[in-house]
Amino acid sequence: MANEEDDPIIQEIDVFLARSLLEKLYLFQYPIRPASMTYDDVTHLSAKIKPKQQKVELEMAIDTLNPNYCRSKGEQIALNVDGTCTDETSTYSSKLMDKQTFCSSQAASNVSRYAAAVYKKGELHLTPLHGILQLRPSFTYLDKADAKHREREAANEGGDSSQDEAEDDVKQITVRFSRPETEQARQRRVQSYEFLQKRQAEEHWVHLHYYGLKDSRSEHERQYLFSQGHGLAENTELIKSPSEYLMMLMPPSVEEESDKPMAPSNVLSMAQLRTLPLADQIKILMKNVKVMPFANLMSLLGSGTDSTAVLRCIQQVAMLVQGNWVVKSDVLYPKDTSSPHSGVPAEVLCRGRDFVMWKFTRDRWVVRKEVAAVTKLCPEDVKDFLEHMSVARINKGWEFMLPYDEDFVKKHPDIVQRQHMLWMGIQAKLEKVYNLLKEHLTPKNQEAQSGHPLLVSGEQRVNMAKAKVKQNYGQLEKEFQKQKAEMKSNDTLAKMDVSNIRIKEEPVSDEEPMDTSAYEGMNNGIVNGLHREDSMDSLNGHLPGGCIDRVAQELKAFVSSTFKKQFVLTLSELKRLFNLHLASLPPGHTLFSGISDKMLQDMVLDTGCKQILVPFPPQTAASPDELKVYALWEAGDTYDQHRQVLLEIFSKNYRVRRNVIQNQLSQECGEDLNKQEVDRVLKDCCVSYGGMWYLKGTVQS
């Protein structure tokens, strides 16, 4: 109610529906013309249309006297197209390219929600559009030039041929009678591209008369854009309830079966994906990503998705491996397909890939030669299996690409148990098919690989280091007491008579190295409070130094490009965009090594962004990630100062009126900003809701 009082209704406008040009009105979208050419300057030489296809061709004159027109280029094009002779068939009779043809294409398949509006004397008249056509330049004259060139070459080559040579070219032909066409063959022919092109070419052109903007006939036709009668009977469609009227203006999108998005192969359109049923969404995502944690899958499906329904669907298309979901083999290799490398049928490929997945349920590492020796498949097929779910490590083998998802395993023990039983059944089948030996059934390193991979946080590392120090301190204390006791015994021996003892004196070299074995023993292999064998690389099993640098570079590139497009983002929105970015990356990318929230926030601050402490209302229902707002402080353009002033305003106010923002910008920047500049700054950082302006992502409905 407060928003409605602050934003009163200024004027009410009557709306009328004009029907005179119903199913006759088209909107033409012309390409951008030079600044020197206005609409009145354009001269239409001819126009024609194919009504069924809604295809239009317009021929427009080019102003050859314009200073921007290149006369030599126009003469060269006309010469290439028509040659030196000039007759009725010539495209350019003036030996100069003085016209251009534009051909149309449909800009939108469904134009039922578009209309042309005319405002006059406090009345708004709407006429529904029958089509929206985009006009693009046609370059068929280039094809004609190529045809002329080929004719000239053929004439030059065949000019010296004699009648005898022509007779030698006579060849015997064989006459064949076609068989009766079956119904299936006829349907394939009717649906073929060649047949459709032929049918479109058969439709005759309907030539049109073009009338200029100021022509009397144009003025007469323009009157049909106004409703002819203002009575209630003429506008019954507008006498509706508010909900019905809104449904008329924005009808629900009803897509035909042919327009429904099929399963994307390499690039996922999230807008099209969310029009499909939940099971199809999950199948498409898993088929493209191959391996995904459950948390990432939920974030891609959008808020409000039932996790129970997702769990029910994911088990139909994927298997659980180390707490992560890996797409099933029969989804990637459907029945009646074969390998593109070796031609092996899908059934054999599925068995081989199931063997690789089963190995990863037992070990973090798999050796490629071992897989090839057991499955007897070609190296290319085996490499495809491994690249789906693992990363190659030099001199080590192939490591599963994602860390063990302990959170999912703890939250869903029933799912884990059910998947374990499924893997037991798959193992029994593999034992029969491949005659697996005991060495294949037992992990190579039971202690290091059969259990859950050790994932240690920073706080745990510090505690482990302290425990190590305490343990080493006790050992060093014992050794010190032992050395102290030995020193006392040596002192008593020193008091003995040493007169008969002669000490052999030998020269000592200045370059003789000092014995540091005692110090090395006390160091005991500790690096920063941790033993070398317990260092970070071995604890996490990932990210050696070079890999960390690559991950940081990739993450910085993503954050920088995202904020240059969005300028203002909440942490929640940034994480959503990052998950979408991960879904578009190929398997085995460095960013799959695991990015924590802290690492993402630190990288945001490192790229020149700042956290804006927006004073949210006390009763807000926003999550902690939605309360963290980050903004790009310096983008390197002329609007940096304006955006900084705007962000300072929102660091003190949750929502602001436009006039307050404009006054503050004028005071701080010392200049009178026009409406376009203010709109640009607001578009970069803010959204409007209920007459008030908010930072992006902070509106609480």
C-alpha cells in the first residue's frame, strides 16, 4: 500500500482494438542504413511477396551521388555481373550497381502477442501483427557473376572444338523404369529438404505496389490502424476481468512438438532445458557432464526442485561412485549403436565402461593398461571411458576426477546401500564375462585407497600440526635428558689422570664441511609443523603447486568476466553462475578439482571488487549468501565514478528513489547528468521494483 501511495496514477488511457488490418499487417525490420540516408531518401523500385511462406523481396535504389558511395567499386560489381554487353537481361542497366535486393526471413514463429499501437487524442489503438519479417541483403548477383565467369571459361575451352569431336562425345544411354514408390519412401521424399525447397520455389510471387510515406494512399491505409467504432460491441474482447486481460496480453507459451527442444549435445540452453520434464532434464545434464556431485545437480535444476524426486530420477540414469553420480553406460551407448573408433557394438562398450566404473568404486586410481588387458577393447575406446570420469596423472595412472562426497553419503545412507547392492550385482556379471582374478577383485593398496579419501580442512591441519609438535617435543625432551646424563658421566671421566694420554694433532682444512647430522635428526622431516609425507598434497590427493596456479588463473578469468558483465552480484547468484559455468566445461577441467566458498570470495576481492554492506531490513528472509553483495569498483570506463557514488548510496540505504539517486550523482560528480547517463548507471547496478530502486539481487518479494 505504501508503494501505491508513493506512485499515484497520473493518467488513464482508453485502449481500443482495431480489426481493419487483421491478418494483413506485417512489421518489416530493415538493416541499419548509413547516417546520411533517412527513411524518406529510400526509393523502392519493386516489391513482391509469397503469402503462404510470408516471404518478401524488396528492391531498393542506391544513391550513387552520395559522397559515401564508391563509384569504382560499383562499376566493378556491375561489370562482373553483366559483362560488357547491355541488354534486357542485365541486372544493372546503368553499368553501375545502383540498386540492392533485400530478402526476408521470419523473426519470430509466434507473433500472437505482438501488436502495432497508435496513440491519438488520449486513446491507444492496437492492431495485432500477422508477421514480423527481418530484411537482409541478398547476394544472388554474386552467383550470377560466378555463372558468367564459368560460361566464359567454358566458351574459351570449347571454342576450337570441331564437329568430329562433338560426334565423339556421343555416349550410349540406358533407359530404366522406376519401381512403384512405397508409402515409407514417399514420406521420406515429402519430408526431405530438396522436396520442401521445390515446393517453396513453386509458389508464385505476387507483385506489390509500393507507396511512399507521404503518399495519399498511405495516409488512407494508415487510418485503418484506428478502431472504426468506439462502441462496446466493437471491443468486447477488451471487456474482461484483469486476470483474463493479462492472459490475453501474455498468453502462455504453447510450443508445437516440432519446436520442443531435443536433448542438447554439447551446449546446454538452461531456458529450453527447464521446459522439459524433470527426468529428461536430469538425463540431459548427466549425459553432457558425465560426473556430478548431487549438490551441483540441485543447483542446476533451480530452486524449488524436490530433492526426493531428483533422487528418484537420478538413479535411473546414473550410478553412485565415491559419493558422486556417474552417468550409466547404456545412456551414453544406446542399443543398436556402435563405437566410432572400432565399430564394437554398444553392449560390449557398456560392459567395458561398467568395468571402469566398478574399479573406481574400489580405488581412486585405475591403470589404463590393466583395463585394456581385461576388456580387450581398442585403446581409443578405453581412453574415452577414462576421460568420462577421471584425470590422467603422469607416472601414476588415472585418478577419479572428483573428491569423495562424504556429505551425500552421510545424509543418504539408504541410497548408498541400494547402490552398493547394484554394484555387487554388476561385479558378479563382470566376474563371469571377464573371468576376473583375485588381484582384480582386491584393491592394490588397501590402506591408502579402499577407504574414503582423506579430506582435511585448514583448521584440522593446524590441530594435526600442534599434535605433531607435542609428540616431537616429548621425544626431544627425553633425548635431551639422556644427553644431559651422558655429559655428567663424561665430566667425571675428565677428572681422571690424562697425563699419559697423547692427542694426535692433525691439520684442519678450512673447507671441511660442518657435520649437521644432529640438527637434521632434530628436524625430523617436519615442514611447517607437518611431516613431509603428511603434507597438503598427500592429504588431499590433488592440487600440486602448478595445478593450484592454473585453478587460480581459471577462477580469476571467470570472476573477472562475470563482474564486467553484471557489475553487481550476490554470493548466491555468483555461485549459481559458477555452477552453470562448470556444467559447460569439458570433463577433466582444472576447475573440477574443487572450489570452496572462501576461495571464491577471496578471488572476488582480488579482482578489484568490493563487498557492499547493504542495510537489509530486520525481517528479511534472505539466506546468508544472498546478504553478501559484491560489486565491481573499477571497470576502467567513464562511468566508474558514477557507479561508485551509486554504491555508496546503497551502502546506507536498502532502497532509493530515482530522484534521490540523480540528485546525489549530480552533486558528487559535479555535472548535470542527462537521463541516458543515469539510465546507463542504473541498468549496470540496479533493478526497479514498485517505483523504488534496489541493488541487483537484493529485492525481497
